[in-house]
Amino acid sequence: MKLYFVYILQCSDDSFYVRMTSHLENRLNQHNSGKFREAYTYSRRPVKLKWIEQFTDPNLAADLEKQIKDWSRKKKEALIKKDWDKLVKLSKNYSQFGKPD
């Protein structure tokens, strides 16, 4: 069974990078070795793996990757820290619930 991974990297400039891959270890090595000069992470090395989720369905992995990419930095940080209460608060509609503390 082939596995797919959605992952969040923290770059040396403190930005987050979200992607999916079916070859996680190889992909992490590519990020840190600077294999692709045009890659976002090339000038932001070293990168650190901060979060990962595993899937058997590539469509579900792609959907989650797209969803997380659209999230705010605070929401990504809550996911990384597994702070589910904060993640829920940050997911609510501000016009209905007001901004979270």
C-alpha cells in the first residue's frame, strides 16, 4: 500500500512550508540539500519537520494540503502544537463569534 504524507516544515526564516509527498524522507533530504534552486525552501535552509499526517488516499492528502496552505500562521502553529481548543477557536467565523484572544 502506497502512503502519502502532508507535512509542515519550519524554515530558517521562521516561515512555514506545507506540501504533500509519497517519499517523505527523500523529500526532506532534497529540501535540506538544496537540490532544487527554484524551490521556496532553497534559500530558507535548514528546514525542520514540524508536523506530519499520513494517508493512503492521495486525494485526501491533496485536499488537506490545500486546506492547510490557506490557514493563518496562528492556525498552523495550533495544529503543530496539537492545541485543539485554539485550533477550533481560530476556525470559527469572526463575524459570528468575534476574534479569538
